[in-house]
Amino acid sequence: MLISGFDLAQLAENASQRGRQLLSDLQTYLERDYAQRGLPDFGIEKAAELIGCTSQHIRDKENDGALPSPRTTRVGALDRRIYNYNEMNQIRRLLKRDTSYPASCIRIIFSNLKGGVGKTSHALHLSHYAAREGFRVLMVDLDPQATLTTAFGFVPGLNIGVDEDIGPSLTVNSELILRSIQRTRWNEIDLVPAQLSLQYTDWQMLQAHESELQRLGPLPQRLHRALEQVTDRYDLIVMDTPPALGMLSLNAIAAADMILMPITPNFYDIASSVQYFAIVSQLASTYANALRVRQLSLLMTRTDSAPETRTNMTLLNKAYGEFLLTNRMPQTRELQRATGDQMSLYEIEAPRGARETYLKAIDAMNAVNAEIMQHVWQVWRAAEIDPSMEIRHGR
């Protein structure tokens, strides 16, 4: 039955206008919240631990002028030295305690056919963890939902220009990636943001004419070509992909040295993983010359002690044992809060819940990221030992 006088065009236009106003209000809120949030402060003991020296060594260098005077905060009758991650990395460089970096850039993608498995959250946490260690990181958001982009204070559709996502680099000119890179409040992290219009990039790439293929190269290698423009600036490139294997995800796989697949121990995710590997196998056979992945790992996320969870974890271990990371990320309230606030655990200055819950979450996340970085080093070292495995990108 039709409703008399129903004007879909007018209704949609009204909704669009209201939505634009909502986005504007949201941008104002997010920009204010992001500006106020800042990076967390911590004491000299934590700074020294992260840098790999003693707190007394930092004090001595500050006192003799080799390091800038620190910020302080009053605690009782004492002035307590405080730092943030950017200041800590500056100290690391001045003390010449930079992490030893191989002369290549490693590209890592977080990929899965399903949403809700922690893909974006773990891409964000790995990047923050690496930045704390002094690595230079480029984050590339390939998901039109742009959750990762929003976590850095950008509002898709408002403060991101139409040519400032990865799309034009894949469909117009690979050098346009230089226009897309945005600075973040982390000095060691830059971002190529995403926005909803990125969903049309898959379609645009599939409509490519022969002249475009000659100019931009084969479809699966477009992202690789774009990233080649900037790999000498970074130690790690971390990509968050959409929960589907379209052209964006295919390009990410073709550009990657490492694939990380977060997976939750439930039936639907296990079934999805079977489909994922079947599709990747087909892609690898079809585009054998385009794929140079050196490492494939699965990360179990949102684990708990429920009997059905433990059963599914056993099944996953049986099926994918050698691919599974040893460490897992349990379901914790503190991680849920951080994700809801569009933050990482590394950006929290003081836990909102029980400190024990926070420490459990941060210890588990540190263990996961440390293991991932061990795999990163394995890829680096393999390339150094065996020239036939040489990574294609220079630092």
C-alpha cells in the first residue's frame, strides 16, 4: 500500500541537512575533546624504563643542560618531573638511545571478513606501542567507516578534504598520497585518513580503462605504488582494512609484508576464517607475482573463561596452532571503555575503573604487541640474511 503524498526526495534532503548539522556539532565536540585530552603525563621512572636508562641519568643530563628542563607538577612539598611520549622520544634521540632500525619499512595489515573482532583497536594499539618505542609509524585507514580516523580527532566529511583519503592515490595518481598524510598529536605517528566516499574506490578501480591501467599499473598493486612514495619516511606502515575482501583489501594484502588477523573464539568467526583463507588462497594463486607477504599470524581477541570460549579456543589451536600468536587479548572492561572513548590504553592517564583491571588490560596488550614486534624483527632479519627475500621498501 502506497502512502499518499510521500516525497522520498524531500524527506532524504531534510534528513541530509539535519545530518550535516549533526556532523558539524560532532566535529566541534570531538575537536574540543581531542584538544583537551592530550597525551598522558608520567613520571621520570616510567620515562627511564621506556628509554632504557636510569632515572638518575636523565636527571644528570637535565641538570647539566644536555637535556631540556622538564615540566613539573607539585606533589605535596615536592616538584615532580613529568613527561609525555613525545618528550620521552625527544630525550631518547638526544641521549642517542634510538632503537636500532633496519634499513627497510615493514608494512602490516589488520584484516578480517568480520567486524567486531578488534581489528581497528589492535591496529591503533600496535601503532601507539611502536611509537612509544621510538618507531616512526604511518597509519593508513582503508575502512570507509573511518573508526581509526575518528580516533585521531578527524571527522570524516567535515575536516577531511575530498582528496585527502587514499582513494585518489589509487585512481588518479600514486603521488597524491603526499597530500593525504595528516599529522597527529603523536610526533612519531602520521595518518592517511578514511571517509565514507572511500567505499566508491572499489567500484572506480574495477571500472578502470586500459589507459588508466598503463598509467597507474595493475589493480592489485596500486596501493603498493602509492606507499612507495613515502616508505623512506617510516619504519612501520600499519593498515586497517574494511571487513570485506574487495579491491581495497586486495591492495592492502598485495602491499603487505605481514598479515595480522584478529579472531574471536566463537563459531561465526571460526566459520568466517575458513572463508577468509579460501579467498586469500585464491587471490594468492591469481596474483602470485603481486603478493609478497612474509608473515601471517592470527591473534585471538575478546577471550574469557566461559566453557564455550575455552572449547572454541581449543578448536582454533588445533586448526591454526602454528599461525596463532602465543599471547591473546582477553575481554576487559578497561579496553571496552578505552575503545568507547576512541582512545587506546596507552592514552589513558588514570583508569576509570579498578586499577587492577587496567593493569590486567595493559599487561595483556603489551604482551601482544611485543610478540608482534618480535615477528616484525624476524621479517627484517630474514631480508638482511637472504637477499632473495629483500623487502621492497627502503627506510
